[in-house]
Amino acid sequence: MRGAGGAALRLEGLGKSYGGVTAVAGVSLAVHAGEFVTLLGPSGSGKTTTLMMIAGFVAPSAGEIMIDSRPVARVPPEKRGLGMVFQNYALFPHMTVAANIAFPLKMRGWPRAEWRPRVARALEMVKLPGYEERFPRQLSGGQQQRVALARALVFEPRVLLMDEPLGALDKKLREHMQAEIKRIQRALGVTVLYVTHDQEEALTMSDRIVVMRDGRIEQFGTPVELYEEPANAFVADFIGESNFLSGTVVGFAPDGSAELRGAGGRRFRAAPRGAVAAGAAVAAALRPERLRLMRNGEESSGEENCWEGRVAEIVYLGEAIKLRVAVDELTLTAKMRNGDGGPTPCPGDRVRLAWRADHTVLLGTPQPGEEAGAP
Amino acid sequence: MSQSSPFVPATAAAMGRRSRRPPLALCLLLPALLLLGFVFLYPMLDIVLRSIAAPRGGVSLAHYGKIIAQPAYLRVFLITFEIALSVTVATLLLGYPLAYVLVTARRGIAAAIMACVLLAFFTDVLVRTYAWLVILGPEGALNQVLRALGSAPLNLLYNRYGVLLGMCYALLPYMVLTLYSVMRGIDRNLLQAARNLGASDWRAFRHVFLPLSLPGIAGGSLLVFILAIGYFITPRLLGGAGDQMIAMVIEQQVELGVDWGFASALAIVLLALTILGFLLYDRLVGLKSLFESKI
């Protein structure tokens, strides 16, 4: 199957409110042609409502949707030409796999002679050749997912919408389907807008991720940007795991890193982003895997920060070990690779944690006190 | 094997304790089976025997011969099926949109409609039939309105119109509730999927909702048809001489003629025709193939 390439998708101040309740508050977003963009957020963040407005099932209260340069906000769903994979697949139970996949061709008035070869090619693409005459109920969840994908792509849409398509599959199958979807998307060059609440799925699949909360975009960027430079505490916490440190800027080191005084007078250094004035109250995020457990008598190797604390808890994760270390009233979470060598500390042991200033990410908005400390 | 006694562990069943105790399923079914046996099977058998009993003992098919010999009785059967079929089609045409609104309307509206349907359902059939007398009569509410509007009065009582109106009204809830239960089980996502794939509102209905609601159409029609075939009070009160249905003739034979044998024969023919109709329906309509679509 060849693709028709992708279309650019642009949302301009797209909003939806029900009565007085705002579900989506003026979302603006530009997705390049052929890009894989994920809307990521907790339930109630407005990501599904946004997708439903793009699909045409929910009428926006405000704003416009542009596909390439065509405004479609007032176009009925069947005229938008978007492929869509639903959360529960939404395969027609009374139709065979072939009839399901041929449905969009039939509705679009494609010549009947083209149905069979196109269906066969679509099934080949999703690696289910020869399944034409089965009914959906005779397929496993993963197979139904593939048929849904074939049906959504058979008419060569230039944008594919996916609403938590892998939510019902078990972990192994989900990872497999993630790779399959990426393979197909690359082969066809179709633009994909993907909705999920699974941050790992978003990180592994997306070119760029839109993190949403309460109907607003918190941050839009590549997985690396979101993980390494989260814009605020919500993003830092939602994508991966973060320790939050709050403090006041007391000065600047010669290398440009900011000197901060945290709770209890503890000092630490962070690489400032943008202009930070001395005296400003700021919050910083620190990834658990950036904390290094220093062995007894070991000297820091370039880390600007080193705090001492007491091990409160050890969580064995298999490939990694998580330590919760109490530093005064603060608890830091450190994650070390299993098999890094050296004995694993025990609860109650005193340990030293070191980390680099440029791994301490200052967050955009100053966070109130309750954000300080690891969860 | 442990299915018949779910509360007995398989090992206990294997040890032979099952043989000393009747299976639980049978115990649970027994009261219903006994009741059915006494109030249904036994009278049924009795009716069959009466229909073939000769006056002086022995077996005779004279009653059946009489039914075939007299065109009047065949005509009654014909009228019965005609009325039952008309009522089935009419309730389907009226009930389908109603059930559709019930599953698609906002909750408040749907609840109000459902209340109306259930009210009709729970009101006694005699009460409802007398209400039609009041509405349809020559001096009834409908004709008074028509007269006030300067129109000629309509003759809607003691003829086929009255029978059809009354029976449709009485049987509509059965159709609506059967359709409703099937329609409610149709995943609304499927309609969205159809729209997304290029179907207009109407075509999404035509290609997805309608086929998926066919079991409801089949079930509701069968239910209404079977109920209509044996209908008795409504055609008697609202119908005329030409609207005699078979149940009325059977009643006359018992009440007036006191001919239990002939009445039994009529009842057996009605039952046989109904079963035949059901089998034909199952064959012709072939629910499964009608329901599924291939390319």
C-alpha cells in the first residue's frame, strides 16, 4: 500500500465548553505534514475532546481546525477525510474483515473492482493476509486492532487520528503494536495525531508531544525536550519522575550556574534557563537517575552538588533500584542501575548523593511550597 | 459434568456423591417444570385428545373435516392472519422510530417517553380498549372535535379500523421494548466510526444501525404477531361482523355451542399454523444471514 503522504494540521484557538465548564481552552497547535504528534495528559485534560473536535464528533465552541490550508471546523465528519482508530476499535460486528475494510471505499464510491485488491493490500500492510472472510468476533484483540488500522488507512487519508488505540492490549502486545504503528506511519508518511495517557508510549512513539492539563497545553516539544527541559512542575512530574527542589537565588557562580538556597538553608546549584534574577524564588526539577550514590570516601567527579541523607526505603525494580533518601525534611528519590557494582545500601544507612548543576532544571513558574520534595 | 452442579467441587462429583443427590440445576428447574406440566402440557394434551375424540368413544377427525369443509372457518383464519400481519407491520413502523428516539434522545426526554410506553404496557387491556370506545364512538371525543371543525364524522368503531387501532395500541409496547433492548446494546462508537469512514448520517444508519437492530425487528415482530394471532378482547369490542378472529370463534364454540371438541380442533389448527409460520419465518428470514454482510 502506498500512502498519499501527510497533511499539515493546525489548531487555532480551539475551544470547547459545556455549559459553564471548559473542557478545552483555546488550544493552538501546528503539526507538520508527516509528523507523529501525541496528545498526552491525565484523564480530564481535554486531549480526547480535542481529538473528537478534529474528527468532527464534537462541535468546537471556538477556534478553527486547518487541514493543510482548508478550514474544517464546520465540515461534517464524513467530509473531513481523516482516518481514525477508536479506543475499542469500533469494528462493525456484522461485517467480515473485508467488508469492514471496504466500508470507507464503498462510502466514497470507489469502483467495486478496486475493493478486493485494496483490502488485500491493507491486510498485508498490517500483517493479516488472508483474514478477509473472518468476523471481528473471531479475532484476538491485537488482530482487531490491526483490522481497525487497515480500515482507517485503506482510503489513504493524509491524517490519522488515534484515540488510545492500545489501551486494551497487554504490555507485550502493546509494545509490539507501537513498533508496528510506527513502521506503517513511516512507510506511508501519514500525519498521526495520537492520544494517550501513557507517557512511556508517548515518549517512544512521538516526534513531538503535547502535554495537556485542564484543557490547556502545558508544553509542546520533542520527547528529549520534555524530559530534559520540562517547562513546569506538572510536565516534570507527568513525564518520568522528578525530585522537586525549591529555593531562592542567592548568587551566580563564575561558570554561570545559579547558587540557590533551599529549605533548611541547604545550598545547591542549578543551570539557569533564561533570565533569573538574584533573590527570585524558583523551583527546580531533578531526575532520580541523575543522582549518583557516592561510595564511602569517594570524591565527587565534577558534580557541583552533594547532599548527605539517610536511606528511608529501597524499591527493587529489576533493572534498577530506587532509593528514597531523607535529607532533613526533604525526601529525594534516586534511581541507580542494577549491577552498577558496589553493595546496595540498606534502609537506615547514611549515604551521599551527588548531582550536576546542569541536571538541575529550573522550572518556568515558581512553585508553591507544597510542590517541594519528592512524591 | 460439574456444570450441572456448580456448587459441588469437581473432585467430590468424581467421587460419586453426585449420584446420591439430584443435580442442583434440576432442583432449581423443578417448580417451573411442574407448573408448566400442570397448567400447560396437561391441558394441551387434553385439548388434543378432545379434538380427535369421537362422540361415542374412539378416534375421529370429523372436527377437522368440518373446519376444512366450511369456507367460513377458513375465512376466519385468513382474517386472523391478515389482522395479525397488519398489526405487526404497523407496530414495527410506529415502534422503530419511537425506540430509536428512546435510545438517542437526551435522558430526560427518553425517560418521559419510556414512562408513556410503560404506562400503556401496565394498564389493563380491557381498560385501554374501553378507552378507545370513548374516543372513537359516533359521539366520541374524536368525532366531536371533527364536527366542531366542520368535518364529517368518521366511522372508526365496529370495523377493521377500530380493531387495528386498538390492537396496535395494545401491542406497540411489546414491539418498542423489544426493539429498545436491542438498540440500547448497539455501540454508539460504531456510528461515529461509520461517519468518520465517509458515511453520511443516513448511510451510517442504513449500513450500521439498521443491520445491527435486525434481531430486535425480528424478535419484536415475532412477539407481536404471536400475541396478535390469539387476540380476543379488542377485536370483539372494537370490531364488526367481518372482523371475527379465530380466538373469538373458539370462545363462541365453548360459550354458546358448548362444542368442546370442535373448539379444541380450531385451537389445534391455530397452534399448528402458528408453529408453521414460525418455522417458515426462521427459514426464510434466516436471521443470521440477514444480519451479516460480506463483500
